[in-house]
Amino acid sequence: MSRKLVECVPNISEGRDAAKIKQVTDAIAAVVGVKLLDVDPGADTNRTVITFVGEPEAVLEGAFVCIREAAKVIDMRQHHGAHPRMGAADVVPFVPVEGVSMEDCADLARRLGERVARELAIPVYLYEAAASRPERRNLAEVRKGEYEGLAKKLQDPQWQPDFVAAYNAQAGAAIMGAREFLVAYNVTLNSGSKDHATDIAFELREKGRVARRGRVKPYYQTGELIFYAEGSFPCGNCDFTGVAFQETVDHCAKAHGYDLPGLMRMNDVDPGNPVGQKVRRRGIFDHCKAIGWYVDTYRRAQISVNLTDYKQTAPHTVLEEARSLAAERGLVVTGSEIVGLVPFQCLLASGKHYLKAMGKSTGVPTVDILQTAVFSMGLGDVAPFEIEKKVLGLPTCDAKALVAMPVHAFADEVSRDTPAPGGGSIAALAGSLGAALASMVANLAQGGADAEKDVKRLALAEQAQALKDRLMAAVDADTNAFNAFMDARRLPDATPEQKAARQAAMQAGLKVAIDVPLDTAKASYAALELSGEASRLGKVASITDAAVGAQMAFAGVRGGIWNVVINLKDITDAVYVADMQAQCAELLAKATEKLAEVTAFIDQKLLDRLNKKK
């Protein structure tokens, strides 16, 4: 059964009083099944971003106690900060991580909202995927007017809460919903001017800004405002002016790829009555919200960015544009920071982007790619960035795993009088080292004069890294599979029913104990092929590394097959046994032929090199 995992990222309106923040986070952490991942307070924003994960029901309870405790310790009547806010527990989004849909998370938001209004007497608005109507999807729309305008907003029939409760002046209102992973990302400038950050933020964000013409360099906001008038409908993104509004709408769609009426609605402008309205200029990035602010702690201004779909608009893409826009204005981006957590795949993509920009291989260990992102983006500029704490979904291994041991300790463990770890784990390790050597040989040759070969080397190195990690995981998987079979053997067999259950468990355990080394053999064969390819694409000086890699990979193939065969004798399913035997025979024949081919090629290359020296 697949695991169900939901992330919740409540933002509470307290970033200065550590005791109050702790009271809220301690209550969340005390919920059984919840794992508190990150607590990120900001003194200037007077806001703390909390991140926790767990099974849906546990996360639902964690969100409720978060809102309850925040309402106890925070008094919105006394609250001041740079960040927009409406309540003590300002916004509480649910994010699908694994085994749950967006609608599942929207349902959690609705259930939470009903309970919060009923038990805590706090009015609740729903947003994003949980929104009750289209105009409430956007968080900024729901939060417009902020806490100071909340009492008036509650009187507006169009803005009645989704879950109504009496106005609670101390707690304000809560906003909850379901959304994709939001990357909260701040770009830091070498300036203390909020206006400098705002000018760039308005260029970056999807909703853009009021359009201007005339002197818009270096700062766009110094230009003259332009308006729509009868017979004159300027484009906000170029010099085009349409005679009719529809003409300009068509131009924006064709020339700039955006929906002008949609942009106007995003900025609270009625596209049905454009005459007299200020012209709007569309920003550069979709799925990007941004404002400028000054952070007294850093004594610098920041462009505060929310990326609502990092797969469409990545942090590094926004950062590079911000660097370019800053340079045009005589400013410097000193670095950036991620508020809360960042998904593994997001930071990995950024690391790969910068490695490619440097002309370096992306077929390197994952930690190297992530570290490249951290350095290139200046993520440690204003505060330390710890990959292990900030990256959500980071591939890790158990501290007690075999592969986490020092080499000498692992060798000692293998040498003891226990059947596992044994040959299956060593075969997997051999295959992993073979893949690692293939990657090394390809990477050492990267950046040569032959661009076509470089493309092949890069693809080889990336494939080899994936095989290396897959086979490394098999080191522990093989031992775990054997231990599971041994556990099945220890099951009671006093009654016919117990005997049948024990036999079934043993057969299932044996098949798992076969599947793991078979996969080891198949992955090791792929590593063997890559070693041969690396011997041809790599430098001659590294050819012996490819040769050793081929031998190690072949050991992985041979060792995996031996461990399959030895377990077949106890399998009662004759068809299954015959199929495994056929697969192993075919794989062994292919591997033997491939090793001979690679070895012959390498030996000839070495002989040719020796003869040239003579």
C-alpha cells in the first residue's frame, strides 16, 4: 500500500517573540504522526513560516492545534510587520507530497475551515484549489485590505467568509487552502532602498505594473504614466498603439503571448471599461509574485518572490533575470535566500543549470550538484543554508545502513560469521563502483574539442550516476531481503494453517531475495556497457580506469546471477524457475561477450600506446 504524505506550511503572524513561536511549534510537534521540518522566523516581517509533514489526518490535527495556539498567543491588534497578513494564523496551505491528490488536500482545507470556525470562533476564507469561487483562488485577492480592513470586509456580502464566525479582533481571520509547492525566495540587493527592490520586483512578477513611457531607464518608475483613451489604446510592453481596444488585445496575444483582459483583471481593472484607465505592463514570469521590501536585520533591500509553480518558473531563472535588471540599474545582487524548504528536484535543476553554464558535467554526485546551486545562487549570503535541513525529499540513507559505514567497518561486517551482508551485497557494491568509474572517465574527458563527443560523455556520466545510486541502494536491499526470508523461516508451523502461512511467506521471501540480485545483475550489465563506452570516449590516460570499471561491473553481473541461482532450488513454482534460469543464462552470455569485447579493445589500445613509445 502506497504511503500518503501531506505537507502543511502555516504562516503565523509572529516572528520576534521566540517563546510564543515555540508554544505554537511545540503544540504541532506533539501531534502523533506529525514531523516538524522547519521553523523560519523573520523579525522584520514579524512572521514565521512553519513546515511539517505527515499522514493526512495527522497533518489536519497539526494544522488545527497550530491555529488554536496562534490565536492564544498572538494579538493582531498589536501586530506590525512588513508582510501582508490578515490573522494570527494568517494562511494555512496543504500541499500534496506523495499518494494524495490536490483534491484530497482541498478537502482537508474545507474540513479544517469548518472546525476552526465552529470550535475556535475564527472566520475562515478558502483559497487556491479549495476556493469556493474563482475570484477567491488568489491569496492576494483574499487578503486584500489585510487585518486593518478585515472588520469592513466581513460586512461586504461579496466577501462573507466561507466558514462564518463572529469577528475575533485578537485572532483576525484565517485563510486556508490547497496548492502546489510554493517556493518562497528572496533576492538580496546591495542597496538599502525598498524602491530599488520594488522596481525590479514589478518587472519580474506576472501581474506586472502600471505602464510608463519616456524616461524609463534606469528606473522604470521614473517614466510618465500612460492611459487608455478613445482611439488610443497603447500596449504596455512596447510602442504599439491600437485604434480600438480589441486591436491592442490581439496585439498583446500575438506579439507578447499574454491575455490583456486577464492582466487587467489581475490588477483590479475592468477590461470592459478601459477608457481612462492606466495602461498595464505585463511582467516577465508566469507563476511569479513579487514585492520589494527593506530588511533591517540585513540592512539591505530584498525582492521577495513567491514561485507558485517552480517547474514552470524556477528560482535560478528569476535570479538571473534579477541580476540582469539590477546591473542595468547600477545595482548588485549579493545573493538570495530560500524561506522555509525547497523541493529536492527544484534545487537539483538549479544546480544542473549552473554546471551546464560552466561547461561542466552534470553526471556527478547529487550532493555536488546541490552544492553548486547553493554557491551559484548565493543561498548562504544572509543566513547559513544547510542542505540537509532545507531540502525536502533529499535522498538519504539510514545512518545504520551498510552503505553509511566507513569502508573498513563495512569490510569487517562482511567478514563476521553471519550470512548477511554477503555475496549479494558485495556484487551490488562492485557494480556500483564500476558505474562510478565509468562516470569518472567520462567526466575527466568533458570539455574537449569534439562537441559531439562531449554530449555523449555527458549522457554517459548522468546514466552512470543513476546506476551507481541504484546499485548502492541494492547493497542494503540484498541484506534486507535475506533477513526477511529468514524471518519467514522462523514463523510458527505447529498447525496446518501455520505451516501453509509459513510456506507462503518463505516462497514470497525467496522471490524477493531473487528479484534484488537479478536487478543487481541487470544494472551491473548496464554499468559494464557504459564502462566500454567510456573506454572509447574517454582520454587514453584514463582507459585503465574504464578497464577496472568493466571488471567490477562484470563482477556485479556474475555475483548477482549466482545469488539468483542459489535461491531457485527452494522455489516450488516450476514456471518461475524456468523463466529465471533463461533470463540468467541470456544475461550471463551477453555480459561475458561484452567483457571480452571491452577487454580486447583496452588491451589493444594499451599495446598500441606501448609500441608508439618504442
